[in-house]
Amino acid sequence: MTKLHQPSRRALLAGTALALPVLAMPALVRAQAKSLNIISHRVHRNVLTGEGGKGGDIIGEWSKATGAGVNWATFDVAPLHERLLREASLSETSFDLGFVVNTLAVPRVLRLMEPLDALQKSDPIEDFAGVAPGMVKALSVDSSIRGIPFRHATTGLHVNEAILAERKVATPKTIEEMIEVAKATTFTNAAGVPVSGFAMEGVSYVNMVTLSLAWGAPFISEDLKVLPNEAGMLKTFEVFRDLYAARALPRNFATLKQDEVITQMQAGRAAMCHFAFGRYFAFNDPQKSQFPGKISAIAPPASRDLGTGAIVGTTEFWSFVIPKNSRNKELAWSLVKAMTAKEAVIRGALNGNGPIRASAYEDQRVKDAVPYAAAEAQVLAVARPPLPAFDRAVEAGDALAQAVQAVALGQVTPEQGLADLKRRVEPMVKS
């Protein structure tokens, strides 16, 4: 769970553009350099250390420049937030830097984090105006900035083109076509292995909302109305029921987790899935995938009723936060500043990170190394968070996942599932 990160040999030898501004930091920060304790999800660590990517060990170069080691404590999403909030509520914490997802960036949480305006004024982030202004606004409370965007995870439709070719079907351009393709690519392959046409985490609400948005049906609107388009959400529930009945969803759909979806795509046991664009590299990893270079990432299609070529997407974003009770605020800020600089954001994108600067998509290195860059930029322009931020957002999301599971497994009808969901969630929104 906890890992001490020392700079790699490549980082020690590299004299990159990123290292230069870090070396120019005030002498005070360098003199105080020691270990920085970070609480995060493993994905944050991977994109900063360059594991499996082409952008290199970005944080290792910062570590070399500052002389500071980095201690990682990585958790899954829910345990990460529980631990961070618990630590931030104490008189002092051993964690110097953490990450918060947008759905939990509510005033109650943000007020536990250090106001960053003074740090930004005295030691500013490069071209801060170019850092996702809408995300920055969402991280402000009491007229001060409490977090700095680091990563967005925007959903794409990942398609195993080899399986579609084998089944003689074309890449779908509407959600209606996607459903038919999912059924057509549900079969037993030549090796006797069952293939599901479509896979999705059954324990997470995020891409359930990606699917519902294809019919213009958000789960909870920005003004906190539950099921503002009940007809569209009912259609979504019916699709889950029908896909599961057709075996186009995996048999273990109700308990399916992220890593299992990745494995199924790599092994060719699933033909398509909704997943963050950045997972393209994992799906096509020659060391782990049986279909390297054969799995594309495209914009998730919407219903033909929403117009020709309509696309949808969900996006979640993660942000750096420095707890108020952190003991190393200046050192933590120096890392935030370095990791959000233009060059670092580009290199993070090469490691599979969703860039928080639109300018990164225009960099030729990103265009050359990230095949899905144009599609991701297109989706990001229309994507919305799967849930607005409110205190019980995660609980509401879990309620949606449970409702979809019950409908898919035939435990309740789509109509019953929808009514039960609305009854459960409306008090959460109002509390």
C-alpha cells in the first residue's frame, strides 16, 4: 500500500525542460526538502511515475531536483477519501498531499484543505489561466481556491476491432447500433471461450450514467433534480435487462470491477466497453493484451433521436489538495506546481493521464503517441460529471448501481427499479 519512490536512473540522467523550473525554486524549499507523503489512487502514482507510459518518470525528476523522497499510500476510491478526510480532521496529519474527486469536492470537504491563493501568488503555477477554469471554479469555497485540477477521466467506447471484423459487423455510430453490435459479438470463439459483446463495471455508477446520457437522461441534474428524464432512464434500465438476458453482458456483471473489465478486454472475452480513454494503453499493451493495436477508443455514440453524429460522455476529475494540517505545505505546493506545468501535463498525457490543459491536445507528441487524443478532446467538449457534487453523492451513486444490478438480474422490473431508485435517492439529495 505504501511505497517509497526514489528517482529512476533515467530521471537522474535526464535534463528535461520539466526539471529546469523545479531547480529554480526558492532556496528555502530546497533546504527544507525531505520526504513528501502522498495519499492517492494507484492511477495517480502510475501516471506520475511513468509506469506503462511514454512520458517518463515525471515525479522522479522533481524528486531529484528537490532532494525529496516521495512516500505513496494508495487506496481505492472510497477508502482513499475516507482516510484523507479522517486525517484532515485531526490536529495534525502525516500526509502532505492528497487527491479529491469532483463529486466529493463539496464545501464541507474543501474547508479542510489549505487555501492556495497565497501560494499561487508567491510562487505561481505556469499559465494558471490555461488550467481548466471550470474545474478550478468548482474547487473554490469562501472566495479561495482549495484544490488544483490534476486529471480528468473521460469515458470512451473501447472497441475490439478484430472481434467486430470476425463477426462481420461495423463500428457502431449510434447507441442503437451499439446494442445490436453487442448482441452480434456475443458468441463462443474458436478456442471455446465465451465472449460478451459489452462489459462494464457492475459495481460503479459512472458508466451507467454514460449509457443513460445516450438517451439524454442524467441521473441527477445540476440543480439536484432526481431522474429529470424518467423515460430515458427507463430505456436505460430496459437495455441493461435485455443485454444481460442476451448474455451480451458478462455473467458476473453485478460484481464486475475495473481490473476484471480490463482483463476481459485484454483477453478478448469482451468486445466493447465503456472506460476512461486512458485505458487504451492497458487494452493494447503487447505484454498483457492478446489484441495489441486492435482495440480502438472512440466517442461514445448517442441515440439517433438526439441527432446525426451525436455523442455523449461522462468525465470525472481529480485534484491535488493540501490538508490544512499538513506539515510540508511549501514542499507539497512545489510538487503541485511542477506537475501542473505545461510540459508535465503533456508528459502526463503520454502516460495516459487526462490533461487538464486543453493546449496539451495540440502538442505533436500527444497527437503522435495518443491515438485517441482527438476523440477524447471531442468528448470532453460535451461530457458532464456523472453526478453533481453534494454530501451524499457517492451514496446516491451506489443506489443507482444497486438498482441497475437488480434490474439486470431480473430481481425487479425496470419500472420497479426506477421507482425504488427515485424513492431512495430524493431524501439523499435533500438532506
